[in-house]
Amino acid sequence: ENSPTAICGHSLGGRIALQYTHTLQTLAARDHDIQTPKQTWILDSVPGTPDPSVHHVLKAISSIPLPIACKTTLTETLMSEYKMNKAIAMWIASNLKGKNGEHDWVFDLDIANELVDNFADQNFDTMIHEITSGSSGRALESTIQLVMAGRNKEWKEDIVSSLRSIPTFGDSFHMHKLENAGHWVHVDAVNELTQLMVDGLSNTRR
């Protein structure tokens, strides 16, 4: 009943944001007290199966014994034993919690693996259409803003064309491309992304 005005997720988080809005809209069809986000922002979440590197990361962190001594130790282990670059290793290490040599993951590793295994089961295009047309429940004002990284080669032409064929494209479903950004759009193009979101959210009203 206290749904946020907008929800935003990056990569896997974008898929979860999409699922969250879709689920709420379905529930709202039966309970009019339930509100859905006015806007859902999906940051560089590519439909389909995950890149093989995702499985490599999950396999690596699943094999590391707990507790973990510290972030530095984890970073060095990922770089030396699993051949990850420093940026990825440091990002993974940022997901630790704890102190005094007793660190664990901030997320549930079993759920993370399950979510990735179910990537291909999510009907990305259909969910976008249902959310933005209100067909997953009672008609609601809900828009989706999909931000693509221009340097992410996973955005194949057939994927982009399929998204553009969604009937609500250009109306309640919008696609934006940050040409000079890689997958980490919030790092590579922070100013452009911030302005894009400020402009979009400023038009949102409860």
C-alpha cells in the first residue's frame, strides 16, 4: 500500500524492479488500495539468458569458504585464483558485511543463484507491455524507462527491435541509449544518467 513513486534497478536489479512492478499491478487488480510505482527505471538489463560471466562470478563466490577475513583478502583471492579483474573483484568485495575477520555476504547466495537460473523464464517484453498498458491488472498510470549502455555488446539488434515493437513504445514505454557508457552506466555516464532521471522523475506525480 506504500509503494514508492518510482523504482530503479541496474542489471539483475532491473529485472527485479520489473517483476516488482508487474506483481504489484496484478495484485492491484484485486485490491484497489494497492499502489504501483508511477515509473520503473531499468538500467542496462538485457532480456534473455545471462552473460556467461555472471555464472563465473556466482560459481566463484559460492566456492569461497565463510567467514571471509576481510575485503582485501577476498579481492586478492578473486584476482589470483579466479582471474577476475580488479574492478569486478572490488565490486564483489563491497557486498560483504561483518567485522573483526568475520565477514559474510549481504545477500542470500542461494536466492542469487536461483534468480540467475530463472533469467530466461522472465518474459521481459510481455511484462513491459502489460505494465505500460495496464493489461496485467486494472488500468494504471505506469511508465517504464529502459536505459541501454551504448558500449554493451549484448544489446543485439533483434533484442532492440523486439522491444521497439511493443505497442506502448514511445508512449508509456521509453528507451534511452547512453552512447559512451559500458554496463556500469551509473559510473560511466553519471551526469547524463542523473539528468535523464531528473527530467523523467520531475514529471511524476502521485
